[in-house]
Amino acid sequence: MAVYFFSDAHLGEADQASEKIKLRRLSAFFDLVERDGERLYILGDLFDFWFEYKYAIPKDNLRVVFRLAAMVESGIAVHYIAGNHDFWLGDFLSREAGLEIHRDRVEVTEQGKRLFLIHGDGLAPGDRGYRILKRILRHPLNIWLYRKLPVDWGIPLARRVARKSRNYTSGRPGDFAPDYENYAAGRIAAGFDGVIIGHLHVPVLKELGGGVYLNTGDFIEHFSYGKLEQGRLTLAYIEGD
């Protein structure tokens, strides 16, 4: 049995034609997971925006949620690590789809390998401004206040903010890539066999100091994912149109 990792599909961010391509490749990836997967780790930003009101959620791309729920029903454990575009997760995905939700980093042992998993937003030392914004956005009071907006105002507004955030960060992976590699090296030096990160949208598989750094890339341009099989981490891609 294998363990799979992917991140940064940002469902809902593209035009209709691009979204169809993305969904087809995501479906092909899920086929692989269902074939021999024991666990699936989603390292954040599956959706370009996700926010739960008490009685409402974004209705787009629920077919993906249903597919994940079917995986859980079949016996595949699905873990979801919140990213910077979907950190306002409530209890819907855990209660209705059976996903195990993690608000930050995850430390696990899989196939005898000690792994450190995190979405990765705000890891770079030069991203101090974002770390301040992150504390503001995730503050319980601000979340409570935002829920006071009517649904048909709050969701479109958040989508526009998510788009601006993505445009802001999309040009910076090259600047931050060395910082992420250094961060991974530090975790490996602390005793982890593998460090798996998302957020950068750039797939990376690199041996560092006796361990492995894997960045899962994205499901927008690269359609890349990680796989742990027989104790070995690999990076692979979903091909297609």
C-alpha cells in the first residue's frame, strides 16, 4: 500500500476550460490513490477559497468533496492540512466527508519513516508581512465578524481577496525556494526522514543531509504529487490534455 501527497489545486481559480482540465487530472490522480492508496495527505489549498458559515458553504466543486468522502468510505484515510486559502475550515469536511483536519503542521510515521508535513505559507524569513496578516485573518474574533456578512456578499468578497493573494504570491516562489530548502534541512537535522511542503507551486525532490525534501508542486500547471511506497519518497506527475 502507498501513501500519497498533493497540494495547491486552487479549485475555482481558473476559467471554465482550465478547470475542466484540472478536474480531469485530479480525477485521474484520485484513481491512482483508490487503486493502491492507504492514506492521502492534502497539504492545503485544495480550494482557492473555502469558508463555512453556520448553515452554508461554497457550492462549487462539491463533486471533489464527494469523491474524497467516497475514498474515506472505502477505507482510505484522508488528512487535510489547512493552507492559506482554506484555513477557515469548519467542521463540514470532517463531519460530512470524514476527513481528518489539521490546522497547522503534522508529524507522522509512515512505513517506518518519520515525516514532517506542512502547507508552508509564511515559512520564509522575508515573508514577515504575510505572517502578521495570517495572525489577523485567523483570529477567532475576525472570523466571527466575517460570518456576520450575508453569504452572497461574504463569499464573492473572499474570492476576490483570494485572487489578489494568489497573484501576490505567484511571482515569489523563486525568491523563497532557498528558504524552504533550508527549513527542510533544519527539520531533517532535527530527526525527520522526510519533509513535505506545498505552497510554492514548484515541485521539488531533493536529498538533504540524510533525509528527503519533497515539495508537492501544484495541480494548476505541474499536476505533481508525492508518493511513499516501500519507505521511498518519489515525485510524479499526472499527464494529459
